[in-house]
Amino acid sequence: TIIFPMYNDEEITKAVVFYYLGKPDNALLELSKLLKKKEYIKQKDRIEEIQLRIFKIKGKYREGQSAMLQGDIKQADNSYREVLENDTKIVPTDPPSAFREDIEKQLIEVYLKVGYQNFDKSMYEEAFTSFLSAYRINSKHPDVLKAFAKMEKVAQEEYENLILIKSNPQHMIKKLNFIKAITLPTSDIYKLADEKIRSMK
């Protein structure tokens, strides 16, 4: 029911379901069988395109895993991004395919880990950048939202200290920009800092 509307063909859908469940080799095998059937001659290009995308996914997924093992998050992210781009062309994104689910889990885990390492060292802007990478993968993930709640708490404390101390305007603007740099534009504390900067100009 999820995949059929993309293809309007039971046999192709059956093959693609294998991929969706994380069995790309089975999917490739079923698609090869279809290419041998006379009634699928007209759909040859379409079937070959799906096969090609699955081959790319397999290769890029392996690249991503290997980069992840070497601790090269940027390379892993690039490879995995290609997997997800091809995945979108074969199956719907929601509910996610086995590949998408696994990749999102891996990347979010590693970005949050790096983010918290920076957070513990009070390197808040670096922490925010890592949390933001996780947020871009899945903005509704509970652990990602929890990370931003922690950032907002830091920003809130910074803001309260700033108001209490009443420092010079230059220092104040610098601190307010810092608050904006470690929070999402949708958060109340970001809006508060933004308004304060505007009122000072």
C-alpha cells in the first residue's frame, strides 16, 4: 500500500518491497527476472533505473559505513546523503525504508555524541553546529529536541546574567549574538535576544 502508488504494478512493487525491507540483493534479483519477461519490455528503462539506484545505494552505504568506522563523519554524511537521495526516488520517505532508518539512527547518534562532547567543554557554538546537523536529519527526534532544550537553558542563563550585570552596549550585543548563535530562530530566547539587539540599535 505504501509503495504500489509509485509504480502501479504489482510485480515491480513486490521487488521494491525487498529493497524497502533492507534486502537489496533480493530486490535486484526480482528486477532481473522481470527484465526477462516479454510483458516488461516496455518498462525496461524504468526497471533498469531502479536497479541502478539500488546498486548506487549499496555502494554508497558501504562507503558511509567505512567512513563512520574511521571516524570521518563528514565523509560518512556525504555518502549517506547520496543513499538517501536515491532512496527517495525508489520508495516514499515516510514510513522510512530500512536503509533510511539505519542511516538516520547512525548519523543522529554520532552528531549528538560530538555535540555533547563540545557541550561538556563549554564549546557551545560547536555543540550547536553538531546538534543542528542532527536536527536537519530528523527535526522531531526526541533526543535532538532534548539537546536543543539544554542549549536553550545555557542561553537563558547567559541572558539573565546579562540583564543583571548591565554591561556596556558593545559587550551586551556580543553576548546577545552569542545567545542567537546557540539557539534555533524558533525558540523564545532567540527571539528575546533578537528583539533586545534591535532595541539597542
